[in-house]
Amino acid sequence: YQIQLNLQKVGVMEQELNLLAEELEQKEQELDEKNAELDQKEQEIDATYEQYKQRMRAMYMAGETSALEMLFEADSFADFLTNIEMMKAITAHDTELLDTLDTQKKSITNQKTQVERVKAEISEQQEQVSASKAELQQTNKDLQAAYEESKTAMQDIELEKEQFEANLEAK
């Protein structure tokens, strides 16, 4: 009876172990995907930062132009307004570039947090797999011990049967 219970327990434990292994594989695939996304986001940040550096370099090379200088350099009031609009557009582009960089940095921080979470889940899953394997090994040992005990009991019964038959013949 104990052997049958242990066999059932082994079957259930093997199913649980298989499920844990499948979940672990899924988590590892998720981690691979998150790492790929993280690499892509880092490349996007590098590209945006490179654009920003080029823009700052261009501004430095061109020198700082004030609105007053633009007023004096303008040939007409319309030319002055055009120059002001260009300055606004450049400033808006610079602000947009900085906003994009900030958004990308926040996104990459979030992505790194998700990667760490998945890594922690994988670690926990691996611990569960190890614990289940250890429990399965112990159950198999218990099963083997119960089988040996049953075998010994059967041998004892066979020996008693032989003695009983010998005693019957002796009478």
C-alpha cells in the first residue's frame, strides 16, 4: 500500500517538476526578449544622445546669437520675424530632443527593473525546481526502502510457508 502511495506521489511530483521546468523555460525566453529590448533601447539612447551632442557642437561653432543681434542683422522686420521663428523652431527641436532623451532614459530604467524582476523570478523558479528534485529523490529513496521492506517481508512469508509445509509433511 505504501509503495503504491509513493508511486502516485512520484508521478505527481514528476508532473509538477515538468510544469516548473516549462515555466522556467518561459521565464528564460522572456528574459532573452527583455534583454533584446534593453539593447535596442540603449542603442536608441546612444543615437539620440549623439544627435544632441552634434546639435550642441553646432551651436558652439555658430556662436550664441541673441534676439537683439538678430534685430540688428535683419534687413527688414519680416526678416527679423523669420529669424525669431527659426530660433523658436531650433529651441523647440532642442527641447524635444532633451525630452526624447529623458523619456528614453526612463524607459531603459523601467526595462532594467523588469529584467531584474524576471531574473528574480527565474532564480525563484530554479530554487523550486531544485527543491522538487530533492523531494523527488527522497521519495524515490522512500519508495526503494518500502520495496526492499516488502521484498524482505515476502521472503519471510515464503520462508514461513516452507517451514509450515515442512512441518505438515513431518506430521
